[in-house]
Amino acid sequence: MRHARRRVVRRVTRLAAVGGLLLGATMVTHAVASEPRAPDAVPFATAEGTVSTGPGADLVARLGTSRTAGSWIADDGGTVVAVTDEEAAAEVREAGAEPKMVRHSMDDFTSATETLGSAPRVPGTAWAMDYRTNQVVVRGDSTVSAEDWSELTEVADGIGGFVRMERSEGSFTTRLNGAQPILSTAGRCSAGFNVTDGKRDFILTAGHCGPDGSVWFADSQGRQEVGTTVGGSFPGDDYSLIEYAGGRAGEGAGVVAVGDGKGVRITGVADPTVGRRVFRSGSTSGLRDGEVTALNATVNYPEGTVSGLIESNVCAEPGDSGGPLFSEGIALGVTSGGSGDCRTGGTTYFQPVTKALTRLGVRLLVAPGADGGAAAPSPAPSDERGAAAPDAASPGSSAPVRGIVPDPSTLLSRLADPRNVGPGLLVIAGSLVALVASRWIRAEQDRKAYRRHYSATWG
């Protein structure tokens, strides 16, 4: 009778284990089928040499570099295109934009910057194409000696009268020391934008923030690891990727922080236009606004030369490096460096996001589409300093911002959520253990019965 009960128990255990395997498999299948979709990601591909997009970009591209010298946004929000002949001006008018006759073309600008770049390198200098004045502006900070400045002036004079020399207060430095703060032994930077290669998620930040292998944390005690730098470029360019320690950016990947727990939804990516009102966020100085003053800028930092940068009059301070530049929810750049501070103002340079995405082979993670409700008012910049052209420009729609490190309680709740694969896998694992255990118990009982029978036979 006792043996019969054991057989019944074993049979019931095996049936329960098999049923558990089927139930677990069903749960996993259902969870995978109903898994929330990953954050949207948008790519950006641009031809080398493209320096701007916007209302006038198509006109500039169609007319060519020998007949145009850039475009910009006027104070009233209209588009202005610099042209070198009347035929080009007529085409601009026909397209609904305003032409401005100028003497020097984009080809002249390019030739001038190439000549400046081939001269002996002088740290503390920078130059950029100023479309609105039809000049190339060369700046020298307070660290540039009178002798070096004189020699560079001679180079500029040899180029022609459209090169303007200006002295700047302060010094051109990288803003090392997202816009949430991230820290490593290399210093403190700001998180820029979240990006993905389709398999893993990363933070796009400044390249000078740290070499490959730099480990980043969200706290000064080194307890909350954010990730590790896995690639980038500096000098030459100024961008890098920090791979998230857990592989994923988590919730709110398409939102950038602007301070006080507030954020701005990022919905796309583009190159800026001269005259556009832009916003920058950083872990030191918060949200600041200003205007794009020039494109294709070159800066000779003490650490090396970086080219193809966005120039602006937005202020920045140490620790703001890598922080995001955006306008109307469109990602534009990450903070590289500059001169001045947010008390006296200054010039700040940004690495274009478009070029970084193309070179790194990643896509920008953007906020999910609106649910049909009205967007919350955008947070105001922390200072009224800076141009506003056009006045209607804003950072973008508001959204709450979460910590840069995923919340452990969120991970636990997801593990227990029947809509995820965790519970199903646990059921499968438990069923396998029960099935193996029942088989082992049956085998052990058979061995004992055999030994008893063998002993009785010889006894």
C-alpha cells in the first residue's frame, strides 16, 4: 500500500512539473508578445561638408558654394541667403526668401579657413564663418602672446580684407569639471543625449571628457555606476560614447534634464542655422539660452584643435562639457568648450550631434509621440541673458526627468510583473527542478530496493 502511494505521489509530481513547464512557456510567450516597444530612435545621415540645415539650406545647396555664402534666420524669423550674383538673388526671391548681395562666396570662406589651418598652430585661437557680415572671424584669447597674434594677423592680411581679427577676454578651454552630472577620475562632465546602436544604449557626450575605458558614476562616492567610455574622437572632433552599465538607458531616455527635476522632450535631430535661438543645459549652470552666431568653427584648445563646431553666445562653465544643445525639442549639439562664464557672458562651441551620430553609427533615442493632450509649458532659462531670434523659439515640451541610473525598485517590480518574462522563467526553472528531483528520487528508491532484494537473496 505504501509503495502504491509513493507511485501516485511521483506521478502527480511529474504531471505538475510538466504542467508547470507548459504554463511557464505560455507566460514567456505572452510577455514577449506584449513587451513594451523600445524607445523610438532616429538616425541622421549627412554628406561630409554639410554645415547647416534649415529654411535656406536647400537654396544654398542648389545654388552652389561659388554663388552663395550661407544662410541665417532674420530677427523677424524670415530666411536670408547670401548670394554673389543677381541671378542667384532672383532665385532666392522666387523661393520666398530674402537675398543679400555679398562679395565673398562660400568657396572664399573655405579657402580662408584652410589657409588659417595650415599656419603654425596657436593655442587660444579660434575662427569661424560669419555669414551675416560675410567675413571669417579670427579670435585670440588672453593667453595668446602679442608675437603670436601679430604673426597670425599677417596670415589673415595675406588672405584678404574679409578676415576680421578680434581679441577675446578669458581663455578658450574645454568645459570639463546633462545635463545630469557624471563623474570619473578624469573630472566631471554632463550627460548629453541618449543614443543606441539597436542592441545597446549609450550616452553621447564630449570626447575630451575622458579616454576609452573611463568609468563614470552618478555620485561622488563611486557607488552608482553609470557606464564606461567605449569610443569617441578628440581632438579633431569632440564626441564620445558612454555605454550604460546595464546596457539600457531606461525610462525617459528621450528627455534631457534642465534642473529642478524638470526635463525637455527630445523629438528629433538636425543641424542648426545661424540666428536660431538655442538652449543649452549643463550640470553646473543649468538651462541657458542664446543664439547661433557661426558655423564650421575651429578652436585651438591647449589639448588640441577641434573643427566643424557650432559657435554661439550661450554661456557655459566647467562641468557643463558634454551637455545638450537643443531648440524646440530638436537635438543640435553637445557642449565642447569656450571662453567666459555665465556672469559676464562668453562664447561657447558645440560638437554637432549629426556628425557624431554618423561617425559613430548610432541613432538618437527620442521621446514617445504625444498622446493627444497639450504639451506642458516649457521651462524658462535660468537667465534672461542671450538673444532670442526668433522670439517664439522655446526649448521644447516639458517632461519629468528621472535619475540617470535605473531605479532598483523599478527593476524588481518589472521582474514580478506578469507582463514580463521574469515570472515565466521562474515557473519554468521551478518545474525543471521538480521534474529532475522526482526522477532522482525514483532512481534512488529503485537502487535501495535492488540492494535489499540482493541482500535477501544472499542472506
